[in-house]
Amino acid sequence: MGTCVISSDPYIITVEPELLDPVISCDPTTTSIDLSWDAVDCASMYIVTIGGVAEPAQSGTTFSIEDLEPETSVDITVEAISDCSCENSMVSDVCMTLPCTPIILDITNNTPDCITNLPTSIQLDVIFSGGVGGGAGSWSGDFISSDGIFDYESSGVGSHDVTYSYEESGCTYEVTEPVIVFDSPVLTIDAVNLTCFDSNDGSISYAAIGGDGVYNITIDASLPDFPKSYMTDGTEINLAPGTYTISVTDGNLCMDEQVVTVSAPVQPSFTVIGPPSIVVGTFGDLALNLGTVNVDNITNITWYSETETLCDGLDCFGLTVSPSVNSLYCVDITLEGGCAVNNCLAVTSEFITLVNVSNVFSPNGDGSNDNMVIQTNNPDMVASYLRVFDRWGNMVFNLETPWQPFDDMNYPGWNGTYNGQELNPGVYVYVFEFIEEPGATPEVRVGDVTIIK
């Protein structure tokens, strides 16, 4: 039978507390998560495992996860390494980054416009709604620089998408809008000047191309009946000289405008020259001073008075007239192309009583110049008497019956006889009394007349 031995020495047994699980706290942003946990008694080191990947052991109780995307879930495990006899403690959790704050972007300065209204380039802007600011953005797309300068000169007509990208707090925001450039209509104008200075036969032909094809064409001038509007191409005729503004507007309100001048030839001028007055019964010569009229362009010349045409033809460069009353003599000069210029000359008819007494006659019975006669241009003149004397003072002829020399056909004149006898050739003296009109003072003319045979 065995023998029991009892020792009197005491045996000390120490019972240590079990390690507590770490309590994880998550402090997320949109791109990171900061972890922290309480220190665990009897643990000096900790291993953090992120998404199944263990990080090196650390003594601290914080850990940061960087470069995450917004709203990203991360599986996290923190293991406390025991310095005691107890086993390690471990806890797992899921943390999530924050979502992006809503930000609305709106591009400005991109209002659709006509290419003819636009500058060569423009700075586009963005209006922000939401966010806290402090982010950075840039532009992309055709014809735009990264800092938002859009090049109209290169882009031309069309719809050109541009994009603005903005980053704030790790979040990316983006807006894409078109920059619309309308084509502008273009006018083609052909102005035709007047053929004559007074014809009002000018014209303007107009046509529009480009734009959206829906046109409103307006022609304006500081003249009656204007402005005028049309929907299609055409020609405006019978235009007077002036300045005309032609404009076209399309459905996008893009427009083109041109100003044209319809002009008339310079009107040449001439004058009618001649005596301002002509004595009744005499003649005056009228002529043309062509002035600025080119003789080579003349196709016809017409002279006329108030009552009749006096000369018509290319050879009518002058005219001889003998007016009995005040008269207006006018000339129309027709030029190549049908243009005509006109001018007139007023001639006063001056009445002066003219008395013509024969100063020589030959009473030989040949029917030519057989009598001494008295003639006048005054139908109102009345002759009182006519007396003829020889060189010795003997009266050889005496007519004291009043008559009118203008149209008295019953007075044949003195035939060179005395008492029925022919007088010798020689010089005789006459005395002639008359009045120019009834009631006028008598006038006496004394002269000589020669008888020849």
C-alpha cells in the first residue's frame, strides 16, 4: 500500500479576467473613414483588417482609411492581441463613407444666338446650387478651352456640346449643355440706277440665302409708300433716286441688312439765247448755248411756242422769229436713252412805229418801183397829208385826204407827174404829216426823194 506525502507549501493560482472586445467608432467623410476604439486591458497591440486584408499590428487605437469613393461600405475587424493568458479578443463592423452632397450646375452665357451677332469667343460661366464650395472644375468639349473660353470663330454654325466637370469633397459633378450657333441669312442685292434724271425707273433686286429659310424681307426709304415687306425674293421697280435699306429676318431672328443707293444721271443744262425784246415787224435770231449737254448725245431738237411747233429735227440749233406779241420760245432736247431737257426764253414784243418813205423811184411804167410810196408797220397810223416840192420850192404834189399807209390799197403813191406831165429826173423834197394813233400828236417827216429814169 502506497504512502501519501503531503507538502505544506502553498500553490497560488491566479485567475485573469477575460479580454473585452474592442468597441469600434466610425467617423466617415465622402472619401475616408477614421476608426477609433477603446483600449483593451491586457492588450498592447492591435491588428486592423480592412476588407479581409490585415494591416501591420499597431499599438494605437486609431486607424484611417483613405481614397474611398462616396457611399462605399468597408468591412472592418479589430483584433486585440492579449498580453495575458487569455485569448485575443476580436470585433468586426461595417462602416460606410458619406454620400455626395447634391450640387446643381447650370451653364450660363450660352444663349443661342446668330453667328453674325457673336464675338470671336466668349467666356462661359457656371452657376452652383448646393455644396459648400472650395472645389475645382474644368471644361471639356469641342472649341472650348479648359478654362471655359468658347471659340465661336472656329466652331461655326451648329450645336456644340460643352461639359463642365466639378469636384468637391471627393465628389464629381458634371453638366453638359449645347452652345447653339444659328446661321444668319445673307442678302444679295442688285441695284439699277435710273436711265434718266427724271424717269423714276430704278430698281432693286433682292434675294436671301442661309438662316433657317423663313424670311421676312423689308425695304425702307424716306419716300412715300415705304416701308414694304415681302416673304420671298423679288424686284422692286419704278424707284425714285434715294437711299434704300433692305433687311431680312429669319425665324431665329437672325438678320442681315444692306444699304444701297439708287441714283439718277446728272441732269445736263442748256440755255436759249437771243434778244430779250424784238420790235414788231423786225426779226431776231435765237440760238442754243448747249452748256453741259453733249452734242454727240442729242437725238432731236424741238422748238415751239405757246401755239405751234417752230422747228423739229437735228438741225434746229437756231431760229429766226418775228413776234407780234410777247412770246415764250421753248426748246426740248432729246438725248440718247430717251432723256429730255428743256429750257425757254421769254421775248417781249416791242412795238415801235416804223415809217418807210421811198427815197428813189423810177416812174417808167415797167410795173416796178413806179411810185413814191409810204409804208408802216402800225395799223393805227393815219397820214394827214403828203406834199412834194421841186428844188425851187414849187409844190408839185399835194395829197390832203387822210389815209392809212398800213393797209390802204386805194393809195397808189405819187407817180412823179405834175398836172399830168412827167417831171424831170432829179431830187425832190417831201413833207409828210401823220399821227401814230387816233388822238395822238401829229408828227411831220421831211425828206427827199429822187426820180430816176
